[in-house]
Amino acid sequence: MSVTAEPTSAEPRHDHSAPANAPASQEALRPHAEDAFAQELAALAAHDDRPRPARWKLSPWAVATYLLGGTLPDGTAITPKYVGPRRIVEVAVTTLATDRALLLLGVPGTAKTWVSEHLAAAVSGDSTLLVQGTAGTPEEAIRYGWNYAQLLAHGPSRAALVPSPVMRAMAEGMTARVEELTRIPADVQDSLITILSEKTLPIPELGQEVQAVRGFSLIATANDRDRGVNELSSALRRRFNSVVLPLPESVEAEVDIVARRVDQIGRSLDLPAAPDGIDEIRRVVTVFRELRAGITSDGRTKVKSPSGTLSPAEAISVVTNGLALATHFGDGVLRPADVAAGLLGAVVRDPAADRVVWQEYLEAVVRERAGWTDFYRACREVSA
């Protein structure tokens, strides 16, 4: 027996009908993408006259524009959500328009979660159908669970069944998200095989199944650093189209990414914009890129790399923390002393080995760099 599940009163739904000035929206520290960028999504939908796949809120072209940014005919500016190769976004969006699942791969901090959230928001208008992968994620998180009070009182029934986010996405033609797929135990991962290949989720206890309706898609993310933790089986990997999100190619691109996100986070925290913050952002990004690459930007000096990733995500955290220090304990201008402590914490993850790497980099590179004297002194002070 095949059924198309309808949401029951017990199934929570993401409610977009609340007014924009609702207290919950005002107080949310980090609104969902579909809420934070509701005006941009609405403007894109109003100007979008291209074909849309079934149940998509926007056409593939409009989804790509939402992620990459652009200007609409009426002058509405769409802010970039992802700064990187356009082709990567186009391939990801096209994958979702087919019957293939999408796997976003990359080292930590390459915006995999950020991109998956915004893709779901633009495609389905709801980014909350999320399974967070951990070593303890049970099969029920991907398939379904049971309301045990209902189960004991009335036996197995649709009323007693608790659908997973994936089941809900299948039934409603929405986009489901699975974060950190390779963190999930292999036997739980493989529960996705039937869902992705047959587009069906059997419910043997009821002699029923849920069939995915048109519009259903699944986005998973996986961390390159987790290779060997819970590798995907070849059967499951074949069900995905894999897209690798790279680290930014240039200093300018990475500075742009960090500056944009720091500005967004700062506004959500009521932090004023740092007047001269771009200079410190560029220093932080330069330090991270050189330590990642194991060589200075001019190619003249080799340096050791620490154990951490030092991705744009860590740079964003360092600068945001520095901006908070400058705001609450300084004059509001982002200075070397404001980012020095955050840099130390980001670089020195292994207290023994990484501290040596950091000290050598300070003395061999930072101390000798013209215009970096204040930065060197601030880093030396917190490293002492």
C-alpha cells in the first residue's frame, strides 16, 4: 500500500505566516535563511519568469542568482551568499532539479552548511527539514520514530508515527538536509539508499510506504577531514552527485567573504561597523592563508602549518570577536590588539606543537613585515 503522507497536528511545521514584526523574529539571534532574506526571495520570485521545477519557489536561474548575487531589473540588489566559482553553484542547483541527491564536500569552514541552508531556502522556502549527523544519530532520525504513548495505547498506526525531516520532505515535495553525513554510523547512512534510489520509504509495521512526490530533494554535507570516520558505501555514494566547495582562490576573495559575514553577524549583534576594520581583516586572512599553504604570499619563506584548518569560518570568528572587543572595551576602531587573542586561539589548537609553529611564524614573518609592527607587538603580548 502506497500513501502520500499529510502533515498531522503532531508534526511541527515551519510557520512563515507570522508577521514580520513578530517578537520571535525580532529576538532570533540567527534567523533561518528564508526569514533573514525574505525580501530578496520575494523580489526574485516577483521577477522570475523562467520555468520552475515542480514545487520549487524559484527557477534554477533565480536560485543561482540568490546565492551568487546580482541586480534585478527594478534595481533590487541581491546580496551574494556564496563567493566562489559560479559553475559550482550552477552544478549544485542543476543537481537538485534532477532526481539526484547533492553531496557538498570540503574542508571545515568552506560554507557547506551555509550553502545547503540557502539552497533549501531558495528551492523550497524552508531550510528547517534538517538531520544533524553525529556518531549517535539513530536510524529514526532519517526514517521515522514512534510516539510511544500512542503506540502502547492503540498499537502501530499513522497517528503514532513520528516522521523524520526526510520523510516530511518526501511527502511534501521539499528539500531535506543531512549535515555531516560521514559522522553518521554506516548502517544508519545506508537507510538512505532506498530513499534515494527508489524514492520510497517503507513502513513495514503498517504495511505501507511513503513515496516521494515531485519536488523532493536531499542535500548532504561531508567534511574532507572526516575521511576514514564513516566512509560512504559505494552504493550510497553512487546516489549522490558530489560537489567540492574549495577554499577561496585569492586573498581578495577571502577578505570579501570575511568582511561580508562579519558585517552580517555584527548587525545581528548590534555591533557598529568597524571604520578601518578592513586592514585587520586583511591581516588575519593573510596569516591564515600563509599558515595553511606553508609558505608566505611572496613565495620566499616556507613556514610550518598548524594542526587546525584556519578556514574563512575561523577568520570570521576571530574578526567578530575582535569587533566586539573594540566596541565594548575600546574606541570602536578595530585594531591589532583586538584580533591578536582570537588569532592565538585559532592557530594554537595543540598547545605544544602549534605554539612552536606560531612563535616561529611571528619571528620569521610577522616581525619582518613592513607596516605590521603594531600587529607583531600585540601578538607577542598575548603569546607571552
